[in-house]
Amino acid sequence: MLRTVSLCFFAIVLPLQAHAADVLRITTIPEEAASEQIRKFTPLANYLQKRLGLKVEFRPVADYPAAVEALVNKQIELAWLGGLTFVQADIRSGGKVIPILQREEDSKFRSVFISQTNSGIKKLGDLKGKTLTFGSSSSTSGHLMPRSYMLEAGLNPEKDLSRVAYSGAHDASIAAVVSGRVDAAAVDMTVWKKFVETKRVDTTKVDVFYETPTFFNYNWTVHADMAPELRQKIERAFIELSDATPEGKEILSLARATRFIPTKAENYKDMEKAARSAGLVK
């Protein structure tokens, strides 16, 4: 286990190397610290290794664009992307990436805005003149969709707020509000719920003041050049995950999922329109 983790950390700072055909490399957009990513994805890698009969390596990357580039350039075979990073990868690759799976929850996803409970912020309009942090600029739930709903509410972040920051990750955004470095943050609802469930945040001091409408979000995406047989095996492995087994229960819990279901590129067309409107893709 220690050897696997050390190799994974190496991948953050070293170029991703050429690989043998019997190795499946997976990565994720880095919403949380690398150590947390490794904790969450190692059981999945072990499961896929058994199901596929391949060596499976989980390789963290430094930032969201790195996850996109790694998939587009075939430096990894399977990537956990947000809706926006999928759109970016789709455009960047000329349509050469395929979303194959999502959690059932990802068809009705939400972001939340949080603030300290004594801040006086009760609705989006109250953010005028305040400070706000998004997550990564490439985050769907931590930037694109919250920004879209702010604009719909007549609130321009750069013009109407006193300062807009980018923390780089949902956990960092939550920490920024807890510490008082910013007045508010936009974060992934599932990350927020996990913080609340594990008592990593005191909701008497920091809580949600606005939930967005629903949208499609995360998916597992592969490069179109992957052999169809392997893609189908991966799909079956995910779809057959069940909380009826200890292994399945652990993996689904770590993924904050009830189950995985098939998805398709058409589900993200509205996301692409929002991204183009926000100037996040061209």
C-alpha cells in the first residue's frame, strides 16, 4: 500500500510515462488533497484490477487542466471528470473522448453557497460588496454553474462583489469560509454534505444559504481509441457495484454514490452552452 501511494504522489510532479497495454491508468480532477484522492480511489483501483485482469494505477494530477490534458493525450485511460472538464476534454480532443458512466446522483446535481451564519448573507443578492471564493476555475459545481446562476440572478461576480477568489478545491473553499478569509463560497453539494456528516464543519457557525437548481455533472470518461471490449468491461464492472458486498459498499460510499449508470455526451450539451456563455470554452 505504501509503495502504491508513493508512486501515485510521484505522478503529481513527474511526466506521465509510456505504459504497457496491460496497465489501466486512471485519474480524477483534484477536488481534494492528493492524500484524500488516494484514500478514495485506491479501493476502486483494486476492484477494477480484479475485474479487468489488468494492472490498474491511480495517478493524481496537479490541477483540473492536467486531468483534461492527460486524457486527451492518452497518458491515462480513464478519468473522473466534472461536467465542465468533460466539455473541455471533448472540445480539446475534437470529440475523441466518450463519457460512459455517471453516478445516479449526477443527473440531478446541485451546488451550494455557504457563509458564516452570523454574516447576514441570506440570499444571492446579499453577496453584493462581499468576498466570495469559487473552487477551481475549471470546476463545474465549484465555479461554472454557481457563476451561471449568479448571472441569472443579476449578480456579476467581478463587478458586484468586492473580491472573487479561486481556492482550487472544494475543501479549501469550505476552509476559507470557516476561517473567515472570505464571506462566502460556492461548493459541490456532495462534498458539503460529507463535511457535515463527518462533523468536519459546525453548521451552527457555517451553513448553506442558497442551493442551485439541478444539472448534470460528473462522469467517467475514456478516450475514443480505447478498445470497445475493454470499455464494455469497465462499464459492467461499475454497473455491477453493489452495497450488498463489503467491497462494493466501501467503493460506493467513497464515491458518494448509490450506484453507477450509463451516460452519454448529449447529457452535457447544456453544460457546453453555459461554458461558452461564461467564456470558459471557445
